[in-house]
Amino acid sequence: MRSLLLSLAWIGLLGAPLAQAQSGWPYWDHYAARFLNSQGRVIDPDRNSMTTSEAQSYAMFFSLVANDRDSFERIVRWTGQNLADNDLAKNLPAWSWGHKDDGSWGVLDPNSAADADLWIAYSLIEAGELWHQPDYDKTGRALLSLIVREEVSTIPNVGTVLLPGRTGFHTEAGRWILNPSYLPLPLLTAADHFAPGGPWRQMAQALPGWLQQTSPAGYAMDWVECGVKSCFPAGGPAGGTARGSYDAIRVYLWAGMTDRQTPEAARLEKVFAPAFQYVKTHPAPPEIVAADGNVVSASVPVSFSAVFIPFFRSSGDRVTVSRLEQNVLAQFDPSSGLLGTPPRYYDQNLALFVFGWQEQKFRFAPDGTLRVPWKK
């Protein structure tokens, strides 16, 4: 079978709706054509046309990888004006923006989303370096400092952590709520490179320990809680039963894309060895897993198979990679140039990370900094 790279390149260029690729990365072009408006706002049609800081942060990263400076500039401008009170250097972005009850459009929830904040800071700093734009670098570093002041906490006997947002995740003494997918190891490592002496190295060092505590069966959880002595799986801010699903799936993606020479990478791989073994020995990854490792739902979202490709490709497991690629190709829609019918926002973003990594549009260096082929 032809590799996913060659198959997607052929289908994307010859069968997709865009007459010409705009950036040299067809999948990004198809995504932008469907989800990114002319102002630089990423729109999720399945959530009442809502926009999130997550969506904006991912779009910044992908447009940077694609060397699409026009889109990057529009995304940054819209995000600053509408989510950060006109100044990303001074205000953490609100996490959601959309159609309000009074009929107007604006911020729906002013709380921040720390993972989006970290991706935005990372992309701005890298854009400043790669495009020689000091204003981007300055804004990104200022935002990184804001994250440290407003979203970083130290838990006794656990270590330094990134809280999921500015408020609502440490509401009482001795209790912290965390989201494992909000801490990509390459970004923590890069933040330490950008701002030596900050909390980022300690955060990266603490990560495998509390992930192991909260993944007793070797599966990442969507949400976890920490006390003053240890951490454990939990239902998150809304309560409920601990599970690993749509949030947690990103933990495996970040681990798979992390350079093997990055400190702590081997420890993360060991923590999630049971999850990787499940994918290796089953047709596809599950949709929902309980904290004890029991599969709650084996239904497979279109992007979940793609998520594990970087890990198994880095491991040299061609058999598993080929099976996962076939799962993904079966969901590819030539009429849209995207995954699934209709294509969903979240699936496409996971796919963009995977396809971009697999096509070597980008790599994370051992220190977490970005490597792109158009910048030698």
C-alpha cells in the first residue's frame, strides 16, 4: 500500500475542491477554506458557529508551519482584538466567543484556556524567529509571562503544574483540577528554552510522575485531581466519572510527536505503554476508556487512528502504521479534501497535526523548538 503521505497528496491535489493549493500544504488549505473566515476567525459550525481560543491557537500553529503569513497575521489580529481586549501581551485570551443570548456576538466566557495560551505564545515566539518579526516574539514572550503569573501553580509533593485556566481549577485548599492534554512536553521544553529560570523545566520534570498516578491502567484521562499528597483520575470541573476520551487522546499525540531525545520523553512512553499496546493489538483505538482500562465505547472517531501514527512511526512499527493509515484513508472525503462526512472541526485539527508531522512539514527539536523545511 502506498504511504498515507503519497495517498493524501494525490487525493488532495487532484480530487479536492480547491483549484490550486494556496500554501503548499493542501490539507491546511482545505481546512482554512472550510473553517477560517476572511477576518481570521476559526468557526465551529457544530457549536453554533462558536470560536475558541483553542481553535485560534491551532490555526496560528498550522499557518506558521505552512509559511502562510497572511493567514497567521489575520488569525493573530482577530484573536487579540476579540479574545484579549485588543492586547495579547497584557491579557490572556477568553476561551470562547460566539452568539450571545441577547443576539449580539462577543465573548461567551472570559475565563482562559491554558493550553491555547501556551500554543499561542509558542507560535508567536517561533514566528518571530522564523519570519524575523520581533513584534511577534515580544508579544509571545509577554504572553508566556502572563501564563506563569496567572495559570501556573505548585502542588506539594506533586510539583509545578499548568492549571487549565485562570480561575475555577483551585477553588479550595488542597484540591487542584488538571487536564493532562494541556501540557504538551515539546511546548514545556521550548518554554524553558525561551525563558530559562522559569517554572517550565520543573513542570516538565513533574509531568510523568503525576500522569503515572492518574493513569493507573496506562490510559490518559480527560481530567484529574491532585491533593497535597497525590493525584488521581477524576470527572473534571463538571464532576461525573473519570474517563479518557476526546481530551485525553491528545496526550498520545503529543507523546508521539515528541523527539525521543527530549528529557522525560522515555518516561511518558513508559506510562502509556498499555494504551499503545492496545492500539497495536486491536483494529483501532477506543473512543472512551475508564480509569481501570476497561473500554466503555469502542466506536472510533475518524481522527483517533491518525493520532497514534506518529508514535508507531517513530517506533519503527510499520505494520501498525499501515493499519492505522488504512483506517484514516477509509474516512478521507475527496470532495472536501478533509476527513469525515461532514468534516468535523476537532477531527481536522488532530489530523493536521498528524499529517503535518508525517509529511515532515514540521518537527519538534529535542529542546521543543520548531523545525520547518522552508527555514534552513
